[in-house]
Amino acid sequence: MSRPHNAGSVIHDIGYQRYQGVRFGRRYSARSMYVHSLRTAYGFGRSARAKLLPCGIFALACIAALVLVVVSTQLPEPVLSYVGIVAIFSYGATAFVAVVAPELVSRDLRNSLLPLYFSRPPQRSDYALAKLAALATAVFALFAGPLLIMFVGLAFSGTSGLSGMLEQSGLLLAGIVTAVIHAIVLAAVALPLASLSGRRVFATGIIIAFFLIAAPVSGVLREIGPGALADLAGLLDTVSLLNGVDRWLFDEGLVRVGSYGPVYGLAAAVLAAAGTALLTLRYRKVKI
Amino acid sequence: MNLTITRITARALLGRKRALLLLPMPALLIGLTLLANGTGVPAADWGPIVLGEMGITVILPLTALIVGSSVLGLEIEDGTITHILAKPLPRREIVLSKLFVAWGVTTLAAAAPLAVAGAIAGGPGLALGLLGGATLGALAYSAVFLAFSLLSRRPVAIGLIYIMLWENLLVRFASGAKVLSVQRYTTATADTISPSELLNATLPGVVAAALAVAVIAAGTMLATMRLRSFALTGETS
């Protein structure tokens, strides 16, 4: 209520002091929601139980990366590239978003907190976008930890000195780009699905069913389809789709895309945009 | 077993619109089997993916996870569990009734469609094998996830980690993990009842069945013990 009162509009004034301080605006609120959601995603500021799952998955990813680095330093060639590690960990990241996305949105729906948010300066779309950005950042952090471990392990163990480090930095950059793409698409798929249900049980179930069921469907089409259909089958499954984008951009990844690389890139962009649009639409229509 | 609790649980589970959420997965399984069967590509190419990777690895555990953790989990979350706990019933009976409903619904929604898909892909023998294996698997999964729903506030998240990271990832790299994988029990039992090249069993059937029975017993006992000393708390964290 940042509008000044005029004397005639007061219904009943029992003489309390008014708030005279600075009012932070919409952007400040949106940033606060983002920071708070990001902390919620990893359970910071909450009980140890809430930290267990997200931080546990993060720790598992880091341990796996450490093992890969140790194995790689013993071999002439690294077992996995930076892009490859993101591609492999995307499967684990789907479990992560299925656990975290309901924490971000379903609890607010279930506990009827939305009226409190929506009666303040930030608009409904700000809420949706702040949550989406927070989830994407959380997923990116899940990829960034292992990437950093791998970089430290490979760049400082090499014998080629500075030139080796520069080369590793260039490769790391490709890994980071991949991680950003994967994080945005996974978050944009998971969050609209999570916002459908106020119960975390069902929200998690919907997300994971969406991710898990698509993989064998695309696998079967790959088996039975003729050439073009087999190359395009990966589009049905989000993780295969992302791996197809890796194949297109960096020529490494787990799926065969034939000459349809740009189609995969376009599909990923459309998926991210559609997810964001559906999420904002959902919060425009949501009953509070 | 208590008939009233069974009836109430079944109604809470199936009497709402959300019961329709159970339909798409079996429909997709049977639809995909029909589609693949219609193309004339030999079943050896797509059978393991449809029946193994989709049916046994995804649809069966996922259905059991949703159903098994909601039969008791939703009542705990809503606080209506107090009404049941306040009745002069042995806790064992409550757990067994809930488990029975979860098993029945999972069998209907996942094991039966799997058998139908098996019949299309490989004939009645395979269908019988899959029905037997998946029915046993449904009971084992239900017992495990029912126990999870009493051990934790987030049973679905933990069950999901078990399915995705233990059964699907760890078993692939550390084959010793298969001893505690319900998915492996299901496959092995199905393969023992009706040996088929569409199933890749890695455990001997007798061992798998014995382990499954042990898991079912352990899950049920754990759930009963937890329910005996159950403390009601609000949704914190």
C-alpha cells in the first residue's frame, strides 16, 4: 500500500503510528524470493532432515566426479570430458529436480501461502520466474560442483603447466555452457509439473513419471523406427533431448542425432520457453 | 486384516479424481507394445526395452511408490491417522490392511498390464511369468515403500532415490547391489516361472523369491514396529 492516504478515505483510525520508512519495491521482493528459494532448494536455513536429500545428491555427484578424476589421472586419456560428465549426471539431476521442485512450489500451494505473496508489490509472474530461476541455479550448482572438482584435478595434475591449464579452461567453458542449458531445460520442465499439485507426494510422482517413462518410449522408437524416426526419437525424452543438444554443439553426447542436430537445439529452446510460459500461466490462473 | 480399514483405504485411494493418474502408464505400456508388435520388427529387439526397461524398471516401481507411500503417508500428513490409531486394533492389523490395499492396487495397475504386454510380445507363457514376478514384486515394493512412509516425512523422495540411484544406477556398476533390488527379484522370478530371452535375469529364481519374502517380512515388521511407537507431529522442516 504505497499510495498515500488522503484524509477522507480513512474508515477508522485508532491512532497507531504509520510506517514511514523506505519501501523496497517489486524487484527487491523478487530477488528476496529468489535467494530464499535457492536456500530452500538445498535446505539451508531449515532442519538437517531437509538438507539430507538435496545435499546428499550433491555430495554423491561430487564423490563420483572425484573418483572419475582419480581414475583419469592414472590413464593417458581422461575417461570423461566436461561435457560428458554433465551428460551423465543429467540422469541424477532429474531425481534432484523431482525432489527439490515440490519443495519450492508445492508447500506454498498446500499451506495457502500464495495470498501472502500476491498481496504484495511483486506480481504473480515475478513469483513464478523467481522460483524457476532458483531451481535452475540449484541444478546448475549440482553440475558445477563436479565440474570444478574435475577441473582442479585435471588442470593441476597435468605436466604441461600453464598451456595445459588454459586448454582445460577452454574445455571447462564448454562444460559450463552444457550445464547451463541442462539446468534451464530441466528446471523449466519440472517446475510447471510440480506446481500442479499441492502435495509433494504427487508432485514428485508426476515429475519423475514424466522423466522416467519417456526414456524407454524413445528407446523403443529408436529400435523399431526407420532412419529419420530413429534419429528423432530422442526428442521425446528430455534427457536424450539434452544429450542430443550436446552432440550437436560439441559433438559429444550419448545419443545419435544424425543430421538433425539443429532440430534438437530448437526443441530444447522450445521446451524451455514453453515450460516458462506454462508456469507463468499457471500462476496467473491459480486459485488462492 | 481389517475389512473396514481396507475399505476406507481403497476408497481414499480410488474414489477421487487422482485415481485417474494411474491410467496413463499402463495405457502407454500396452499401446507401445501393440505399436512395436505391429511394425514387424522381431520382439527380441524391442521386448527387453518395453517389458524390462519400461514395465519392470519404471511402471511397476513407480506405481508401487505412489500407491504404497500414500496408503499410510497421506493419513499421516493429514493427521487422520489418529482416528485409526485410537481404535482398539492391533497395529499389525492396520499395517497389513494398508499393505493389502497397496498390493492389490499396484497389481491391478502395473502387474496386470505388464502381463497383457507380455502376452502380446511373447505369448501366454511369458504373460504368466510376468504376472507372477510382478505380483511378487508389487508386494515387495509396497512393503518397502509403506515402511519408508513411516520412517520419513518424505517417503516418495527416498523411494525415488532408491529406484533411480540404487536399482537403476548402482546395480549396473556394482553387481552386488542386486541382492537388495526388488527389480532384480521381479525379473528373476518371472524368468524362473517362464524362461524367456526377453528377460535378463541375473539372480537364481529361488534365491530371488527367498530374498523377496525376506524383504516383505522385514518391511512389514519395521512398519508395524514404527506404528507401535508412532509420535504425532506437525509438518515441520
